[in-house]
Amino acid sequence: MREKNDEPCWYVAHTYSGYENKVKSAIDKTVENRGLEDQIFEVLVPMENVVEMKNGARKESVRKMFPGYVLVKMVMNDETWYVVRNTRGVTGFVGPGSKPVPLSYEEIKTLGIMLPEGMEEPPKETIQFHGKTGDQALITGGSFAGLEGVITQINDSKQSVIITAEMFGRETPLEVGFEDVRVL
């Protein structure tokens, strides 16, 4: 039995390859016919623009980001599970056994999908920076670890500082996150 979830979430349904658009149309039609607009909100076949070189010419085209998958924003219950799972061309949901797993905030953000209602962005951890412009600082992490320089700018909203350090015989400004800087 599926776990009931009253909040709409994005789920991933696996389809036969090449059936993604047919599955989307079939689910949309079933939702309309059964009056499930308040439980199954959206069905997506994510697409991306790609540029290919063919015979020395640039050719722009659109392709499916995830062949064999469709994304469904829905309230998970036995009825919605049944509708999607039994749509022609759907082989199942992504998740262990018959238990669909909703996409996480990070996965949704990566795909550029709007957040489902009720799903808030996780609070960002803010680091309190205890330096000021003109202080000497050591870069402790990242690709510039070990370099010393002078803090020339502090950006609290980006949680980063600009440190001017000597590289290749000249002063170079480097943007470094608060977590990778130690004031000397």
C-alpha cells in the first residue's frame, strides 16, 4: 500500500522510451475525465535546447532531458497512484518497490521547476564573518588554499569576500566564501 501524502509533490514515472508525450497526454485526459484536477496538477516531459554540429553547420534542436521518464505533480493517494501507474506506457514510479519517492527540494531546484506549495526552501546556513576591509587573511579552502592577501570587499548576502592576493607577479582579486577564509 502506498503512503498517503496530502501535500502535492513531484514524482517521477518511468515510461517506455518514446512514450513520454503519449503518457503525458493520456494522464492529462484521464485527469480531465475523472475530475482529478485537485489531485494531479501537472505532468511534464522536461525538454532542453541543444546545439549540434552536423556537416560543419550548427543545428539547434530540442530533446528530452530524461528519456523514459515523466514528472507528475500530484497528491499521492491510492486513486492518483492507480491512475498514473495504470496509464498505458507507464512501467512504474521511481522508488523502492511500489512506494514512489517524491523529488527533494534540491532535485526540483536543479530541474528549474517551481516549488510545490508547502515546500519551502531550506534555510541557508549563514556564517558570521569576523573580519573587515583591510585585514590580512589566509585562504584555507578551495583552489586558492594557502594564499594570503588583503580583504578588499565583504559581501554578506553572498557569504563571500574579495581578497587581493599576489599571483603570477601581480595583485589579483579572488572571491572566496566565508567558510574558506581565516583572518590573520
